[in-house]
Amino acid sequence: MTHNAPRPIEVLLVEDDPGDVLLTKEAFADNKVQNNLSVVCDGEEATQYLRRQGRFADAARPDLMLLDLNLPRKDGREVLEEIKADPELRSIPVVVLTTSEADEDILHSYDLHANAYVTKPVDFDQFIQVVRQIDDFFVTVVKLPRG
């Protein structure tokens, strides 16, 4: 009996804080679920990655995107709006993972069709746990559209 292992989940992290990138990588590495984590550090790179432009021409289509709101060059809100307005990209689930707890940011993110909004914990262990829970939920529980 042959058993085909599922292909790894492609996750795109859009995050400009090197510390948060490191924590996210650690949380994913420690988790038992197989996935590939790609990282871009601003909104312009996120758009280029998703559209497979320039140095991202061979980028894998993400199955899940973790998006910070406060980014250089192009804000995360603009990235989210562009993704959800694009018929080719709108099916990619986007989890806003940000430090903002402002009601207006939460409401605006959902108005732009974010799939989830998560506030980053300041505590190291809680941050790791939150990323693992996102990973577990979207990789184990939710059925993702495979592009």
C-alpha cells in the first residue's frame, strides 16, 4: 500500500521586524507539521512575490499568508486590499499578525476580507504559541485551496 505524504504548506510571512521573523521561523520549525516558510520584509516585496515578479519569478504560490500591517514602502492594509481585489490571489487565506490592538485596524482588516486578525503577544513564549496555533489551525484543521 503506497502512502502519499501531503505536500508541504507554502506560507508567506510579510514582516519587517527581524526579531518577529526569527520567532516565527522558530515556532514553525518546532512544530510537527511540514511547511515551507518564505519571508519578505515589506509590502512592495509581498506584491512582487505574489505576482512572481523580478527575483520572485520562481516563487511558490502561498497556501497561507501571515501579514503585518505596519510595513515599509507599502502598508499591509494596501497589500491586503490588493490581494483580495485580485481574482488570481483572493483565495489565499490572509492572517493579519500585528502589534495593533486598535478596533479600527481590526474592523478595517475584516472589511478588506482578512481571514483572521491576531495581535502579536509581547511575551516570547506566548508569541511562539500563537504562531503554532495559527499553523495548527490552518494546516491541520482548515482545508486550504491549493493553487
